[in-house]
Amino acid sequence: MANSENEKILRKMADAFKELAATVNSQTADMEVAPFSRACSFVSPLFGCLGIAFKFAEMDYVAKVGDLAEASKSIATLKVVLDRDIEGNCVRKAGSHTRNLLRVKRGLDMVRVLFEQILATEGDSLKDPASKAYAQVFAPHHGWAIRKAVAAGMYALPTKAQLMKKLNEDEASARIQMQHYVAASSSVILYIDKLFLSRELGIDW
């Protein structure tokens, strides 16, 4: 199992999100919790590959994806997740599935921006792409202490080449999978945002 853990992480991510995006784009079916949480679990190892700067994100993300996977045993779709919490008046409570879904969506969004920045940036450093992704997605929701810890951790990021090695990818194949993930995850993220906004829950909390 040692090496299969990192076998083509990017391909697994891209394929899983392409399937989710197909569901969203067909507009005939609601997104189910089980395939959503499964697709999200493929993103978890990527945070680990980014090192100490994103340790907080990895721990938080993995726990919340785990919660949604557990929820999928009794809740069929993401719509029902939100509606149940609205009925139970616990949408914003720590540990609610809805709150966890919003946090997971933020993790997906951070990776989307990171990949966009990697695709648009020359050179071997991940510091700019990672800093921009963090600043855009996570920083507005984090206190000073976490932002400071992340800034310090940015100096320990792997290089692009080191990241590719950890992901068992060469740059050409990685770029293709990153592009697939960016396109597919954009549809999924938009779908989740719309679920929240259509119920007037907001997405900035």
C-alpha cells in the first residue's frame, strides 16, 4: 500500500470531480453526499504534500470530509443536508453538517485557486501560488495567529518539482489534470454556493 497512497492523486481528483460536475451540469439530479464526500477525500493527500503551511487546512478538511462521509449513510443529497440543519436550527453551530460542508467547499476552492496559479506561474517556487490561494480563500476567515503561522510555513513549501515527485506526476500530465480539476471543481463550488444562497444562509461565515 505504501506507494499506491500517492498513485496519481491528481488523476483521481480530476476524474472524481469531472463526475460530480457532470451531475451538476445535467441539472436532472441533486448532488449526492456519498460521491461528493468520496471525491473530496481524494483531495486530502494534496494538503499533506504541501507541508506545514497547510497543516491546519489538512486537519480541518480531513475531519470535515469524514463527517460528511458519515452523514452520507443517512442523508442522500447535499440539499437535504442543508434543509435538515435549517429545520433543526443548527446551521451555524460548530459541528453541523452544513457548517462542515461550507468549510470543505473552501478547501476545494483553495486547491482550485492554487492550481490556477501554478498553471499561470513560471518557475519552480510554489510560494506565490500558495500565498495567493491562501489570501483569496482562507485568510478572510482566519485570525491573526493562524495567518502568521501560515505565512511562516510558506517558506517550507516544496518546490513545484518536489510536489510533482510526491504526486508521482511529470509536469505535462500534472498540468492536464490540474486543468481538469479547475474546470470541474468550479462547477461543483458554484453549485454549493447556490445551495447556500438560495436558502439565504450566506457563504461568508
